[in-house]
Amino acid sequence: MRVQNLVVGFGPQNDTDPVLNGVSFEVAPGECLALVGESGSGKSVTARSLLGLAGDNAWVRADELSLAGNDVRGLSEQSWRRRRGRDVGLVLQDALVSLDPLRPVGREIADSLRLHTRLGAAARHARVLEVLARVGLSDAGNSVRKRAGELSGGQRQRALIAAAIALDPPLLIADEPTTALDVTVQAQILELLTGLKRAGTGILLISHDLAVVGRIADRIAVLSEGRIVEQGPAHAILTRPEHPVTRQMLAAIPVDKPRGLRLSPRAAAPVSPAAAPFLALSDRADPVAPRNTVLEATGLVKRFTRPDGTEQLAVDGVSFRLERGTTLGIVGESGSGKTTTARLALALTRPDAGEVRVLGQPFSAASEKERRLLRPRLGAVYQDALSSFDPRLSVEQVLRDAVGGGRTGRGAASASAATAATAATAATAATASAADRLRVLALLDAVGLPQGLLGRRPLSLSGGQRQRVSIARALASGPQILICDEPVSSLDVTVQAQVLDLLDELQRNLGLSLLFISHDLGVIQHVSDQVAVMLDGRIVETGATARVFAAPEHPYTQTLLGAVPRIRF
């Protein structure tokens, strides 16, 4: 593929500024070009524009846009359909969304063969089994009959790659193909892509993570605000970066960065003196709180019944202790039991055996009425902040509701309620509303967000802004403990760095204790004082983070650490 001076915009061509402006690159057979950049830099727009998928309201122009020597500018949709899959394959980030949930993956792969070849049914089936085996999907004969929802994340991604290479296209465009995958699955997918490259396939790999692309890329192009700001051999870009954006992306990689070292140049938001009174920990003077341990789990067991009636042991005898003012990291692959452990710690799921204690008091074994007194001591930050918000509420309404413990509904008392109340009740409501407003502003200040965002809804915020609002909501009750379940896995590496710096700053300012759950060992290494490694519902290794990462004892931990992407030349 050759691209010269690609310009893409949306809306009327003469009335809108382009989102891509003058992008140029080429990909040779057997070569991997990595196009890297932050969210919003134009990476995915580039990928879609190269495939004629920019959108109905998009305009695209280029001095040259050629595929296998053929000019593809101005192709009709019918012509593009003949080329997609045959001349260029596409692998997207979210295989669960990209694959048809109603069809077995074998039929999905076979469809491209049916549309683009003259192979009979038996030959198509044989080819499907061949490409599934080629991408390393074990038991291809059984997998071919499964739907996307019946496969693991790694299996779905392999099936998506199989569909993309079924016709042996000379070019493969992979748009964030490893984001949010476990480190071992990520390593397997990168090895698979490396094998395709060795076989002569040209690969355009789109990513925000320079450590990941360093494993496979021959050349790297850095995209920022719709322009390529730096381009060259991978070795030169990764070891001698020239542009500030490239240097910032490299600095944001958490792998092997010591605890407390800032990852982002942007200030994380120290709590101002004016905000401090509104963010006091709810149990700072709690006489029953133990001196050190704030959260303790003993022998947790949780079983679930599968749709076919069989039993799954999701958590099997898990025990841990979280010490005051420290971070305990729980790491493991998808399905290891991490999220179930978090739900058990929050008493959102009842254990079949074992106990959770908060500040020395029974929590999981207590009645909900008794737990309600302890719940303000815990805050929760989830992976998908957007799904955890009511999309109809503004940022101010989300935070007011959290500040009021749910009593405020969609904000302060309504005008109609105030009219119906007595003058004294109305005055009390007005005072409470003013206090809530001050606390909302203090929360925004604490997480480094401007007041101008108060009227906006979550859908109109960036991923990093949404996660900051999620953290602010978790701080609303003045908790002692934050339970963070994959809070940065869906963020690009620079926004991830800002959120990690923010959590570190808040922990030091407020004395928070963090239970931090992630599949990313680089993140866990950077944020944690202690680490617990989970496998098949059990903790197989635990200890001081520095010791576990320097001298892992369990074979599974050794495998995980060996798969961590690092920049090495």
C-alpha cells in the first residue's frame, strides 16, 4: 500500500477542518508498519479510510492511494466489496462486537470464501479448518461450531484474524488487535502476526502502545492531531525519539517504572487546601478501625452454575490483607477470578464460604442494614466508566447523587418540592444543596477536572475524563478503601499514565488504601506495594511487588512476566 497526502474530514468539505491532514506512508510485502498515537489522533480514521469505510458524511482525498499497485481512490462501494478480504484484511480491536453473535465462527469465515472464490462446500470447510489451525486455535474442528460468545477473548481474536486471512490478502490492517487482552494472549497474537509477516504479508499495525509494537514493527509512524509527526525505523524511534509526543508516549509506559515515579508530564491534581475539608476520610477517627489492616478476606469461595448445569468454581479459597495506606495488586488472566474477588470484597456477591472484614468488622457475613454503615468506607472504580453511569445524567447530577448517598436523585431538591415544603424545610434543603455543590466542586478539583464539565453528560466526555469522574464519584463518601477493577485497561497509554498518577497523588494526599485489579503486569508493578497472582480462582503467589517481579517462584508467574512487552534492543 502507498498513501500520499491523505486528507479526511467529516461534514461539508469547504466548511470543516480535516481530522487527517497530509498523512503519507507505505507498507511493503513482509513488512510491519506501526501507526501509533493517542486516542483522537486519527489512527482508526486512517484505517477505515484505507478500506473505503470512512463513513457517509466523510470526504477523502489523496495524491495517491494505491493497493497492490492499483489506484483505489473513488472506488464504488461494490468495487470495494470485491477488494475487502481479497486484497486487504481487517482485524479490529473488539472481536466480540466484530463477530456475528448469532453465527458459528466457521460460517463467518466461510462466507468470505463463498463470496470471493469458486470453492465448493467441502473445500470451503477444509480451508476454514486450515486457517483456524494456522492462527493457533486449538481443536479447530470443535471451535468451528462455536459462536463468538462461547469463545474466550484470545480465541475470538484468533477467529477474527482467521477470517481476515482466509483469502490470503497481501495486506493486513490490524487496528488495536491486542488492546485489553491478557499479557499472555497478547504475546500469542503478536507472535501470530509476526508469523504472517515472515510469510510475506504486509501489516499495518495500529496501536497506542509503543512497547507492544516494538515486538513486531519494522518501522513506526507517530500520529498526533491528524498528522504524522515522526516516522522511521522502529529501533530509532524507540531509542532516540525526537518529537515530544513520542517521548511522552515512551515515558508513559509503566513497565519497570518504580512506584511513585510520575508517568505523565501533566500534574495529577494535588488536593487544594479549599477542597481538603470536603474530602476527609470517613473513618479517619474511627475508634474501632484496626491500626494496619483495613480490608481482609479469608478463605473466599464462590461457585456459579453454567447454562448446561455444570458448576464453575470461580474463586477457590482466596485470602488476602490490605494494609492502611498501601496498594495490593491482584493480577491474572481473564477468567482467573479477579472480578469475582472484587465483587466479594464489595459484598455485591455473597461468598459460598469464607469471610470479608472491613476495618476489623464483619462485612460479607453482616446483614445489609449493618453493611450500610460500612459502605461509605469503600469506593469502587470500574473498567467501563461509561456503562457505570446513567447516560441521562450530567456530571454534576452524577456527583451530587453520590455526595448525597442517593438521597438527591437527580440533584438538589426540585423547585416543586421546595414550594410544597415549609419555609424551614426549604431553607434546610437550600443549605444542603449549597454544601453538596461545594463538595462536588471539591471532587472535581481533586481529580483535575474543570468546572465547565459539570453540565455535560458522560457520552460527551473523553475516556480519561469519564474515568476521572468515576474516581470522583468513588471519593464522594470519603472512603478509606478504593477497589479498582481494571480502571485503566480501556485507556490509551498516555491517558492511562495520567489516571495512574492521579490515583497515586490521591493516595498520598488522603491516605487511601487501594485494592487494584488488572491483567496488565506493567501497571500492577508500577502501582502496587504487594501483589497477589491469581490462576483458576486461586492465589498462586503473593508477596512484596519488588520481590515477586525480581524472583517469581510459581511457574505461572514466571510465564506472565516473560510475556510482558518491553522495549529492548
